[in-house]
Amino acid sequence: MGLNLVLRNGLPVAPTQEKRYVFLGKLGPEELKERILHYRGANRREVLVGAAVGEDAAVLDLGTDLCVVSTDPITGAASEVGSLAVVVSCNDVATSGAEPVALVLTIIAPPEASLEEVEAVMADANQAAKGLGVAIVGGHTEVSVAVNQMLVSSTVLGRVQASGLLASSRVHPGAQLIMARWAGVEGTAIIARDHAARLQGLLTQEEIQEARGFAGLVSVLEPCRIARAHGALFMHDVTEGGVLGAAFEMVHATGLGLDLVSDIPVHPLTRKLCAGLGLDPLRLISSGTLLVAASEGSALREELGKAGFFSQAIGTFTEKGAGVYWGGRLLNPPVGDELWTFLAAVEGDQ
């Protein structure tokens, strides 16, 4: 049997024995700590909060207000990627208690994309940014054979007074974990928008249309504003890995344990979609779902309800290093996201 070679920069390279990942999506907490997070560049006194598992954004002290920075790519969606790129990074800034101010946008288009399609991404991003009151101040746009679908990444900058900064260090044993909205919001929207044919016979046409509308729920800026005014200690936007993945990220960030209730809220439409596709809604990507640690959550839940946001207390923080329990059962950290499981199945059927 001959040796299979791959090409790198036009030259043959023998395969290595390094570990290869068998899942798609962002790296897990242990991989990040082992392989990524110790590469931090120079030490700067301006950096108050740097790269760490469970922290949605970095915080810089530039002498007046604090500057909060976050970045995110959109890799699992094929439509409305411009608005998603704007919203998810703004979410991460807002969870720190900051107000998003400006963003830079990077668009990498595949060779088969037209200029009209590239412009449509910018128009989509522009509409979302205007709706959130955020300026688009720069970025980078190119066509590349390195991608096979439109890849959009945004970096958002926000501002907050030092007294208003929310931090994982403020969370204490006994604090409640409040969840605004339901599990799997973003994943429901992506599957319904990009893969509606897969839902034929599982959902009615009216249900598919309603699920597509979940794309309008992915911003958490308003619930963040409410939470920071009513007792929030620390907040986290649920993204890849779903609610359970976000719970582990909050445990890593705070150093505490977490007891989750067994009945974490799932919208009936998401539950039906996931049941038909064999997916776990608690491990499904969910921008639009906000987790808030608060000393006492009843006042916060009342204010969220007045503004039209469903919320529920889903857990209690416990002593240091106790792990994540769900319905009394110790959980292992989740691997990957259910959206990638779904997309792999779609790819395998083509």
C-alpha cells in the first residue's frame, strides 16, 4: 500500500500522527485551555478581562469608559449571514453590561458568488446594525477558494462604565441561574430557513414558517439591558453547544458548580423539530437565549415578563468545582453541537 500525501503550498507533506477531531464546531473548554488560551501575546495593563473559557468578551481600560470587544464567525448558516454576524457579536458585548457601539465586518465569498450576493450580505448586515444602533466602521471583503459558502465574521466594540461591568467573579454559591427565552432558538431558525425540505412531513408549512421567524429572536440586547438594571451578576449568551454547553462555560468562568433543573424550557416548535430529526434541543446552538446569574431572580423575571420575555430559573450555583448536575445527574462536558450533527447528516445524504 502506497503512502498517501497531501499538498501544502504546492509541496507534498506526509500525514502526521496528530489527533484529528471527529466533530465540527468550536473547540471545547479543555481543548481551548490545553491548546489555545495560553497564547496571549504581550501582557498589557489595559487588559482587564482577557481570553478565557466562558467569557463572552474581552474588556480594555482605555482611560475613560471601558472598551468591551468580541468577535464571532458565522459558519453554520447559509442565509441572512450578515445580520447573524452583527447580532451574535453584539450579544457577546451586551452580556458584559456594555452597549455595542461599532463593528468591523469580514466577508470571504466563494468564487461562484456574484457581486450582487456579496452586496446582499452587506445590506443584510446594515439593516441589523441600524436596528441595534451600531455603526459599521470597517472590515475586509474578498473572494477566495478557501471557502465553499459565504463566510462572515464580525468584531464588535462596546463601552461601559467600570461600575457597570458584569463579571464572572461576582457569582457566588446560592446565586440563581435565570434563562430568558427557550433552548435551541438559533438552531431552530437555521434549520427551518436553510433546510426546509428536511422538515416536510415533520412540521406543517405554518410551523416551518414560524420556525423561520425565530431568526428575529437571536438578539439579546434588550433582555441584557433589563438584566443589568435588575440584579444581574454575570451573563452569558448561549451559542454553540446549546444550553448545556453554556452551563459548562459558566462553570469554567466562575469556578463554581451548578445544579440544573430537569425541565429546562424548550419551545414546543423546537421540541417537535428536534424530535423529528433526532436532535437534543439542549445541545443545539441558541443565540437569542440568555443565561443570567443573579443573587435572587424573582425581580429580574418579573421585569423580563413585563417586557414580553419568557424566563425561568433553571439552576443554582454551588460550591467551587462541583461540576454540572442536571436533574441530580453529573454531566460530562458536551462535544460539538447538534447543528453540526444535522449538517453532517445532510452532507452524507447528498
